[in-house]
Amino acid sequence: MLTSVRNFVAAGTAIATLTCFSNFAMAQDKLVISTATPPLHMRTLTMTRFAEELERRSAGVLKVDIFDSSQLYNARDVGKAVARGDVGMATVPSPYLSRIEANINVLDLPMLNGLSEEKRSALLDGPLGQKLNDLISAKMDIVVPGKWPTLGRVMYWSTSKPLTTFEDLRGMQIRIPGGAAPAARVEAMGGVPVVMPNSDTALALQQGIVDATMGTIEAVVQQKLTDVGVSHGFWDQGIVGFLIPVVSRKYWSSLSAEQQALFTQVWNEGVEAQRIEIFQLDEEYRAALAKQGVKISDASTAAAEFVGDEMMLMQAGLVETLGISDDVMALAKAAVK
């Protein structure tokens, strides 16, 4: 991993750091961040770097405590905890918040199949992302302070059955984290979606409750799913996962305008670094898993396009069922042109 990336993006720091701390005179309540992942997971590392940089560039006025490994809340429940003000900040996998704000499901629609990770990030940094941020903020009465970090490619992982083509997914019981769009995607490929929290995945695979799981390569490595038999991975060129940063309205309102601006700037710089590093980690993890005998296959562009075309036939019905608004669909279609 690149040291320069791991040290957090420092370019422009001298310009970005507020040189006058007269507006930082009164210290705010300490920001409490909850994350469901262990200390060395990219999600936790991103939060740790953000906390360190925020404290440094506010001259120690804005202080942060981080509780990792679901010490406070799991990923499924932490968004609501932030909305209540029980926690100051968290990053929540988008499927969990799609239950609250249905328009988030637009990110998992077939129209995005084959879109590169860079283009997906740009899509979220543009008008579509701003629209979703506004909808989430209004629905939950929270603040989305800036850009969304990426979880990386969401792949399929099996134990006993090889995964090399779309056909192999037929009839498989596949664990998904939630979300109507991922469930519909699995069904369209002939699989059976089983909604289950990430914490239960290893045992479910080990006991044969599910045949496979939907997840990132980092999740497979961090959870040591090879210990419970994961031996094959398949990238269908479908979903790239993202985390939604949410901050409690109570904490955000306690900050001055200058502090809010600094918060957002530091956060966005960290996300830019994280987006680069997560895909560098993808290659490292692939090599590490290969040494353990895990075989990872990528769908060919032709096969992915064929399946994508088949899925597009069901998109209109899916949009209606999910309740995705016309405004959001218009923004998404404009972004992928």
C-alpha cells in the first residue's frame, strides 16, 4: 500500500487549514464515531485518519473518539443511532439506508452495470449524489457531510460450488446484506437471496445455511471466510458498494460555520484517498487469496452485457416497486450517458 495514501492526503493542507482559530475558541462536545469493522479494516482506518486530521487541523479543538468492531452499534442499526443523536457519526452501507430512503436503490439498478468505479464515484459527486444527500438528510434529520467512501466491488463468494459464470449462480442460496435492488439482482440471475447481517455470514456458510455470500473482497479477507470454506469468487460487473457518511444534527449544529467547512473539507480529502486505496487493496487481496487456493473469476464483458440487457427488461417494474422518483431516475440517466 502506498505510504503517501496511508498517511492521508496532505496536499494543500497549508492552504486548507484555518490559520485563525478565533472562531474555534469554544471546544465542542467530543465527536463519537461508531464503526462495525475491526481496527485494520479500511472503513475503520478511514475514520481513524479523519479523526486525527480533524483534531490536528482544528488545533485540538475538535476532538474525536472512535469505537470500532460494533462496540456501540452494528452496521444495520447505527444509522438510526446517529439520527437519534446517540452517536455523532458513522458510515453506513447504502443497502441499510435504502430501507429508509428508497431512492438510494437507484445505485443498484441494471443501468449501472459495467460502469467503472471512477464513473460511479463521479456520479455520486455530482447532481445525483447531491439529490440523494438531500433526501437522506430530510428523511432522517441528519447531515451528510460530504463524499461517500467506496466499499469496492461487491462480488459473490461460494464454498463448495465453483463460481466461474453467471450460470453457476442458478439455484444457489445467496446471502445479501439487504436492499430490494440486490435481492432482485440475485433473483434475476437465478439465485435465491437470503437477507442476513454480515456478522452471521461465516456461521451460515459453515453450516450450509447459504451456499454463497454477496460481499467485498476485503470482507472475505477481514472475516477470514476462507476458514469456513470460501474457495471461489465471482465478479459480475454489477454492484460497486458505497458507504454513506451520516452526522447527527445535534453535533453538526454545535459547530460554527467555519468548523463545518473544515469538517467537510477534511472528510472529502480522506474519501479521495480512500477511493484510490480500496482498489489497490483489491489487487493485494486477490493475490493473497490466490495463495490460499481461492479462485476468482471475472465475468466477460460480453456475458455481463448480455445479463445486463436481460435485467434491463425488468428495470421499469423494479423502479416502480422500489418507489424511485422520476427526478432521481432522470439524474441517474443523465449521469450514465
